[in-house]
Amino acid sequence: MKKEVIELIDLVKKYDDDTIVNGINLKVYDNEFLTLLGPSGCGKTTTLRMIGGFETPDSGSIIINQKIFNELPPYARPVNTVFQRYALFTHLNVFDNVAFGLNNRGYSYQLNFFGEEFIKSELIREKKEVTNKEIKNKIKDLIAIEVTKALTLVKLAGFEKRKVNQMSGGQQQRVALARAIINRPQILLLDEPLSALDLKLRQNMQYELKEIQKKLGITFIYVTHDQEEAMTMSDRIIVMKDGVIQQMGTPKHIYNEPVNRYVATFIGESNIIPGVYITKDKVRFMNVDFDCMGYNFKDNEAVDVVIRPEDFDVVDMDKAKLIGVVKSTIFKGVHNKLIIDINGVDFEVNTYENYNVGDSIGLKVDPYEIHIMKVNANE
């Protein structure tokens, strides 16, 4: 059974008359990579900031390890945050930036962090007494070891003396990550940390972040508006709109089974066509009857039909359920993206074959590739 580390209950946050987060209920589990996904202004960053202690909810509860944390400051929570702009200290080198969290907490925290008995056992050889000065010097050595571990994990070993303002954006992002993980937080919050990076570096860092999360074995809560990031890294995705959770689930589930038009269009590309659920396992759209699977709507109920561009099969005309004309074609590297006019309705279709504008084309779709939603379901 999964261990629950965070629970948000009826969480609400308002700024003046605007409700930014509107009654969110969410459970987050140990060692999970959870992504809050949505456009600017949907409430994802505000939710993250409330979990981190940088904002206080107007109502509702933030429960971490079964204790309410609504009013506690960030330093009192088992949480660290990597901000969008990294918030590094430009006057410090890499070592001092990464070590800052441990150095700044003070002697008693450091003693507890490393374990007083462990420190003394490391110092004791044949002498009976250990001085405070020796303990403090040992703590400095242990902090240096932790910095080296953190920098090695983010692939920056050997950069300890480098000034952060002499580093690339990707390297600065790694420094910020090392600084966040050195305190061994139970939960790491990441607020669009890759948004300032170029495409190639951003894609590389997506895989590296997921690997780091696996190695650390801690919970990551990640905020992004980029669906590719969410799909690549997440164990679960929370899709948000106007401060409300629209859908939550695995990337595969959300992609294949969107609950409404908003999710279907925000996650990937979709053809959404009005239709009628005729009877069990039969749906009609574009005046053609199709087999479908796994739905239990009322007979003759109006529905929305979702078909992803890659789920259409291009076939010979005598096998086609739909026939149209190629309106435009764009080479996308791996496939061609076609816009096909079928009786005045534009359909997006991905295919590996080459077609020209004006070509006639036949399409069919397998029953398991047809997704059906209620009309206007919480759009």
C-alpha cells in the first residue's frame, strides 16, 4: 500500500476577489513524481507555494505526514523548493551555494542532521573527551562530503570553486537542484525549473530529473505548463484549469481517456467530433456508424468523440469508413501531419506515407482507438 505524505483538503486561495485555487482535494504519495499541469493562471504554482509554506491558504488544510502545516513557515516543513529563477547567490561559488542550507541552519541543526553520536564516534580514537571545536571541524568535513555527493548526483563534480554567474543556465539549474537536495528533504517542490533552458537541454534535463528522483527515493512535486515535460517525467499528472483539478491519473490514462474537451486538447492533439451513442458498442459520427468499446452511455445520447491523429489508419478507398481530401501536409520528421477535409470538417491525421494537397484519402479507426466523452463534461 502506498504511503501518503501529503493531503490537501478543500484548499482555497484568493487574491482580492479572484479565486486562484478553488477547493482542491489531492493526495500525494511517498517516492512519487507528481506533476501539476496547466496554463498560466490555473493555480498550479499557488498550490505549490502553499505546500512549501510561501503562501497561506484562505481555507482548507495542508496535511504533511498526518499533521496540519497551514501556518508553519517553509523552514519548519520537510520540504525544499527549486524555483523557476533558481534564486542562487551570485556572490558565492558553487560549493558555498550548495552548502548554504546546511551552513545556515546552525550548530544544533547540524548536530542533529549528522547525528551527535556518529560525529563523536568518528572523532574518538583513544581519547575520552571530544571538544566542541573538534566537533565543529568534523561537521565542516561532513558538509563538504555532502556537497560532493550532491554535485556528483547532478553531474557537477569538480565545479565547487566556480562562480555561479560564470555558468550556463543548465549548470545553474543543477546547482539549484543540488542545493535543494543536500538537506535530504522528504519532498522536493520544483516550480517550472526548466523553462529558461533551450529545447535540447530541457529534454535532456527531463530524463535526468527523473533519474535523480529515482536515486533519491523522495517525492517530487513538479509544476509545468509543458505537456511533454509532464508526460515524460510523471508517475501521475494533475491537470488544472481555473483553480480546479480537471483530471488526475497516469500520463497514459489521461492521454487515452480524457474526461472533457479541455483535457483532450491540452494533453496532446485531438480530433473532437460531435456524435451519438446509438447503442452498446456503437457510435455514429459524420453520419457513419463505428464500433467502439467499453462505454455505457444511454441509447441515442449525444456525445463527443475523441480520436487522436495517430489513431487513424490510412486505407484503400474500398476499406475506408471516411473519405476526404488532403488540405495541407507538414513534414514533422518522424511523420507527416495532414489536415484532411471530410465534408467540410477538418481532421488532423498523422501518417508515415507522403501525400500531396488535393489527394483523396481513405480513413478508418479501430474500435479501441475511439474515446467517447459526455458533451460539455465540466469544460
